[in-house]
Amino acid sequence: MNDFVSLLASQGAALVFAATLATRLGAPVPAVPFLVVAGGLTVGGQLSVVAVVLAAVLGNILGDGVWFLAGRRWGYRVMRLLCRISLSPDSCVRRSESILGRWGGWSLIAAKFVPGVSVVAPPMAGALGMSNLRFLAYETLAALIWTLLCLFVGRIFHAAIQDVLAVISNIGLGALAIGVLALAAFIGWRWRQRRLAQQVDDIVHIQVEALREALAAGAGPTVIDVRSDEARALDARAIPGAIGIGLKQLPKRLSTFADGREVVVFCDCPDDATAIAAARVLMGAGLPRVRVLAGGLDAWVALHAAEPMRTVPPLAAAHSA
């Protein structure tokens, strides 16, 4: 551990830059501890505050900039990829959409402090068409706030940090083993939670072929697109005639489905998780016939090689019902 402190003291700016860049690119590298320890070392003059700040800000801009440009180029596919490998893929999607939809560019600042969202916010900003200059301005401000806060914590608790490092140095490999076991236990718990959430014994699915036939017959079910407004803005693909109502707005729109028709819900999310949650909301409200489109929007598009069609706006659909 003393070797680590010596290395950080001699190569602090470079290590902070590398750790920050790796974190923003999505690698499992904890940049915050590097910054906090670096903040403690700046108290005694072992590190330059200016050099550390510049290194961390540059690492943020470059790492997030890669994802921003990827989002500009490939759109929603990038967020789906990032969230699919997350331990909580569907909440990753929903939180990212909610933060960006509510706060716009300021979400890039909030995302720095929200686990699971920090890597997703930049590509989402790119996919939604944020300008390069606006992204750079918000990203620089966000990186500066995040960096200074971490350094501030390190400077305030520099004495305690030195004590903790000394204890860890004495424990040695035992501390490393405990940390690895704790991380493995956390990953195992989250994996189990994810598996439990995927249990859908109470949910009835409908295949895309069956839905297509029902719609073609002219007396098909009411189809609800439960993606958020932000998700539909990112991805213009849709099922013709579907009503766009996000999961959060669904409880307020239950009267729309009082005609007794069968309801089919779909999303564009890992394991149809949002659609399953929406189906449970509708069934809990007493709707007797609710099904989830198996495979969601991807399955529909795979079956229909047609031009993207926009979802029917919720208000227009409600008036026509």
C-alpha cells in the first residue's frame, strides 16, 4: 500500500487521468478512490491540485465524448448495449431516460453521481441531438464539479485516509481477499434479484405473428407502447396504431381501456421488463385480458421489414377510442 501511495505521489496526474478515462469508458475501475487519495496528498504538497484537476477533467471529457459520439452515430442501440450488460438493465434504461428527459443538459452533471447512469447519459445526449458545443460545456462543468468534490473530500479527511491506508497496508492480502469476496457477494445478490424479477408465471405473452394476424383482422387488441417519451424520441420505430403511454403515466390513463378490449403491451427493453411491469399495473387495476408482446419492438420489426412508423400520440388515440 505504501508503494501505491508513493506511485500516486510521483505519477498522480497520470494515474488519475487513466483511472478516470477507464471509468468513463465503462471499465470496472474505481476512479473516485484515486481522486480522494490524491486529494489527501495535495494537502502536504505531494501532488499539484491543478495537475490533478486537469487530468480528471480531461479523462471525463474524452471518455464521455467517445460515448456521446457513439450515441450520435448509433442512437438507441448504444444505450441498449450498455444497459444490457448492467446488473439492473431495465432500471438503467428507465433512470437514464428519466434524468435526461427531466433535466436536459444538466442531467450530465446529475449522472456523475448516479450509479449505472453515468456511462449511459452521454450517448443518450448524443442520440437526442445535443450539439457538440453544448455537450462540451455541460460535460466540462460536470467533470469539474465531480472532480473538485472528490478532491475536497480527500483534503478534509486526509488524516483519516492516511490511517486507513496504513491499516490496509498492515492487513495486506487479507484486505484484498475481503474486498473481492464482498464484491462477489454483491454481484451474486444483484444477479439473484434480477433472476427473481424475470419470473413471469403470472404473465401471458403473445407472439408477434399472432398480434399481426389479430390487427389485420380489424378487431385486434388495444396495443400500448409503454416506452417513455424520451425512448420514443430516440427510436421512431413503432407498431402501427399503438398508443404511446409511458409506464409512469399508465395508472392515470386506466379509463382509456374501459371498453373491455384485450390489451397488449410492449417495450424495447431487456427481457421485456417494462412491459411486464405495465401488465401487472393493468391486471392490478382489474383488466381481465392483458398480454405482453414477446420480444417487444425488436421482435415486431424483425417480422416486418417495413418503414418506421410513428406511434399514435396518446391524446389523439384517446379521443379516437
